[in-house]
Amino acid sequence: MQIVRSTLTFLSSVALVACATDHERTITQPRVPAAIVNQGNGVQYSVNGGGIVDFSAAGVGNGYFSFNAVVKGDGRVEGRFHQRRETGATVVDFSGIVTCLTVDAALGRARIGGIVTENQSTNPNFLTENHQVGDDVWFRVQDGGEGADAVDASTSYGFKPTLVNTSAEYCALPFTGLPWWNPATTFPLLSGNIQIRP
């Protein structure tokens, strides 16, 4: 009887470990395109980042963000993005897929455009006909390099009719000059990192 109990205890432990391992794997599995993991798989550009953007200069709460985007050698674009920020008692919270990416590696700048796949916002200003699932959305980022003096930066999300009406039009904008690249609307990270890899 003692042998049976010991065997059952051992088997239960193995089953629990296996379940825990599968559960942890499911939770921690990153939702990034395989191309980012395998840079040799025809990737021309990759831009990714995550952290907290300091939007205090704009008078709104910090933005919590993550994104990844790649352009493959054949021109296909893949990636995902998410940003959430508090606006008093409400939140602005969008997720989406990347449809366009342009990079100026010399300046460490990238433009990312996409389509909204989820709008969890409660702020009424972001529940209009321009903020629905399927609508275009865009943002830009700055990779300040590495080291103690490096400052990475990002914008909040833009929607039509801000500068343009589509993500493709946004990705085609220049990387310098006002209003195309406005330093006043590009905010530094409080923490995290942005990396642009040509």
C-alpha cells in the first residue's frame, strides 16, 4: 500500500510539473513573428521596443507600450503593437497589427503604421468612428542608441485626419522637418528600450 501511495504521489507530482510547464510556456510565449527571432530569414529591417513613455509634457498619463515590426526582403511587413495610457479616470488602450514600416537608420528613426485590432479605451475621445477595429493607426519611434546618455522616444498613436488619412501615407512621410517629424510630439522613455536594426 505504501508503494502504491508513493507511486501515485510521484505520478501526481510529474503531472503537476508537466501542467505547470505547459501553462508557463503558454503564458510566456511571445507573440512576435518568427522572422524577428531568425534575422537570417530574409529580414531587411526590424524595429521593436517596450517600456514606458513619459507623456507628462503633453499633460496626460504615462504610456505603457510594446511593439515589433519587420520588413522582409520581399517587401512583406509583419508585427504587432499595443499602447495603454491613463487619462484621468479613463484609459486609452489600443492593440493592432503592423501594415507598414519605414526606417531611416542613419537618424535612428522609424515610422510604423497599422490597423486597430482591439480598442479597450474608455476615454470617449477615442471611441469615435476613427478609432474602431479595422481603422488605420500610426506612431513613430526614435532609437537613441545604447549607453547611459542614450534617449529612446516614441509618440502616442495617431489617427485620421492627423497629418494624413492612412497608415501607408504616414509611413511615406519624411523623417525630418516640421510638421513631418516634430520633436515636441516625440516623448522620451522613462524606462525600456527601442531598437532599430537595418
